[in-house]
Amino acid sequence: MLLAALYCLLWSFQTSAGHFPRACASSKNLMEKECCPPWEGDGSPCGQLSGRGSCQDINLSKAPPGPQFPFTGVDDRESWPSVFYNRTCQCFDNFMGFNCGNCKFGFRGPNCRERRLLVRRNIFDLSVPEKNKFLAYLTLAKHTTSPDYVIPTGTYGQMNNGSTPMFNDINVYDLFVWMHYYVSRDTLLGGSEIWKDIDFAHEAPGFLPWHRLFLLLWEQEIQKLTGDENFTIPYWDWRDADNCEICTDEYMGGRDPVNPNLLSPASFFSSWQIICSRLEEYNRRQVLCDGTSEGPLLRNPGNHDPARTPRLPSSADVEFCLSLTQYDSGAMDKAANFSFRNTLEGFASPLTGIADASQSSMHNALHIFMNGTMSQVQGSANDPIFLLHHAFVDSIFEQWLRRHHPLQEVYPEANAPIGHNRESYMVPFIPLYRNGDFFISSRDLGYDYSYLQDSDPDFFQDYIKPYLEQASQIWPWLVGAALVGSVLTAVLGGLTRRLCRRKRKQLPEEKEPLLMEKEDYHSLLYQSHL
């Protein structure tokens, strides 16, 4: 009843999310290749009249990609987003968004000047009302159509080079499911031909920055949807887990007693419908997922292939990942050895750091363990456990950044698989973000993790010390001001006392104040103290 009431209360809020802005989905925009919508605050494109941004040509990276994708000009995601747009809003200062109407991550306020730091917490540390609110937010997102964004249901070629737009509405939650599908889908080569060895968000250096941005945008949209500016995604700390601790009706859904592949009818998510799961059908028909419902959410945790994933990750596995000093190595794909990224993603052993195609460990192990919708890359974001899982993966990435303090140059500038170079724009986000922009501490993006705050010896060094250093630079002025203030106070005080004594001497004897009795004096002191 509590969840239902909260859901009804939140129903009135509306929001936006992230892919193709509705304002840029017309044939005019597509054929002119321009996406510079007006900001509602002043009605000018990109809020230019208010100094928020301006409409500019996109600046594509010229760094060569690796050899894994042997084609050119056959996939709309190549040189993103130039197939669709070559002019977009470039925002100034701390402004962000497809029309520069939002604040950058870590800022808020009408002029985006106020810094903020939100904290993501363990889902088991949430109170019952906090946990119920999170579940209600998920359902609200699942039932709210995005007013600002749409999804393309055909390729640019199928749209007759933009003259015949093909777009569908979609709800806020499924919009992010669709984005995860689109970034990892196969390349359609025409006829019945496809190319599977391509992924703009996995199996390469961009895996961690891409999912970091994905979670930040999802979090931001829930904040706007609900009006809850302090909302953060909870995480599930799965280290040393023997089973799916969050797979209960109280949390993310228990097992159906009749069909173990379905969620319990008492679960909050048993009625959810998934999208973008029929990959072979899309490939056979040479079409894109159009957001149509395709059946219930599937999950059967623990009944996976134990030969491929014998156990869930341990604390020792995580610690070994963190000890690896190279972010990525070799060809920077799923065959990379001694690569922190590849080991954390789960294509290399967390015992040796050597790539092993026969095993799925770390991040991959959780997906395989769920044995259902989560186990299919393109459709895995249908399961809300995806959010909790990737929040914890992101926290491990954050630990590595804090431990090794890498320069941004550590992220590869060139020769990574297509879409994964440092200056490549991440597919399929509009506004545009580069991979390297998210190879920085989460604190610089406005969020932290509760368990990292408790155990981070660098918190004082990184965040308190700079303020003390700023104070030390101005301390002579502060001391000087204090001395001047003391002198002025003493002078004024002396003058005041002399004037008071002079007036008191001038008072007639009958108007002199009576001396207080001792008891009255102590009583006054006591009351003043209180």
C-alpha cells in the first residue's frame, strides 16, 4: 500500500532522458544535420542569448581505431554522431544538455554555480521507506513517457537519408534499456549479412567510462522525474556472496514458485515487460529494436552453467583487480592481459590477469549468474538489478582511480576498438560526451560511495586540505583584520566607559541605582549563563 500511494503521488511529475531529442527528430533537422534546440529559458538555440552555449560544428577525433572493425561507412554509429548531425549545442561554463538547459554533474542552482556531492549507498543500508521510495521511482520511470526524447526505429538509410524520419515514443526506463541495446547491437550489412565483433560500450577501454556516464544520466533523469534532487542509485556489494541476496520480494524480486524462470507474483517487478531481447530476429530482418514489449522479465539466479562461472567474485578477486597498474593493454579488447579494465569486465582471470575465453568472471559473472534477461548483453538493462550491479562495478573503478591516480593520458588516445579512443564521442548520447571525460574521480562528477568515504585516507588530503590551503593563503589578511578589529573594539570600549562614568557622576543622588543584594547578583549570573 505504501508503494502504491507513493507511486500515485509521484505520477504527476514529468522528465526528460537521453538519446535523440524530440526537437531534433524532424526531416528538416536530419537533412540539415543540425541539433541545436532552443532553451526554454530565453527561446534561443542552446540558450545563446543567456550565455549558456552556442550551435557549433562537432569536432571529431582523427585518431585511428584498432583493426577489429574492418568496414567504413556501413554503421550509423561510426564517427558518432556525424551520420545524423554535424552541428550540436556546445555548452559553456557549468551548463550541459542537448539545449544547455541542465547543469554539469556535480553542480546545481539557477546558474549552475553550486557544488554538490551526493553519496551512493549500499541497498541494504537503506531504511524501509528509502528502499520503497527507490522501488517506486523505478516503476514511475517505467510508466512515464519521455517528453523530450524518442528512439529511432530504422537506420539513417532506411529513413531515406533523413527525409522520412522513423522514431517512436518510449518510457524513461526503457529509453536507457534501448540505449544499452543500441550501443552493443550487431552491425547490419544488408541482406542477411551482419557483423558481430563490434561493441561501442564493452570489451574495450570505454567499458567503464561509458557505464559511468550511463548511470549518471539515469540518476539525473530520476532526480528530474521525481523532483528528488538528492536521489542516488544504491549499489549491491556482491563480494563473497553465495547467492542473489537481493533476489527477494522485499527487494528486486523473488523466484516464482511455479516457474523458476519468472519472478514471484508478489514481486514489485513481476508485471514488467522487457524490450530489445530478440536479437536474432532483428538481425534476420535487418531492423532495429523499436521498443515493443516482448514478454516478462526473466531471471533464474544460480541455475547457470557452473563450468563457465563457478562462483561469484570474492574480495580477493577485487583486490587483485585493483593491484593491476595498467588500465588496458595490447589490442585493448577482450584478449588483453594484465589489464585492469579487462579483468574487472570479466574476460581475464582475477587470479592471474590472463585473458580466458572459457570463463566469465567479475562483472560478467554477475550477468551470467542471473541466468535470464541479465545474461544477454543487449537486453541486460531490462533487469533493474543491472543498476545496482553496475553501481558497484563503478565503485571498483573509482577505487582504482584513487589508488593509482592515473593521468588522463593513461586512457588510450588511439588504436582502441572503434568508438573507444579517448576523444571519441560515446554512442548514442546527445548531448555529446567523450570517453576521456569520465576517466576522472567520481568526486569531480559530484558523487561518492559510502563505503569508500569510510575507508579512504585520501579524503582529507583531496577535499579538506585544499580548503585549508586556501585559508593559509589569506591568513595574514585575517590576522591583520582581527588585530585592527581588536584595537577598534578597545578604543570604542574605552570611550564608552568614560562617557558612562561621566553621566553617572552627573546623576542626582536620588536617581543613583541601588546596589544588588548578593543573592540577586548570583541569580542574574545564573540566568545569563542559561
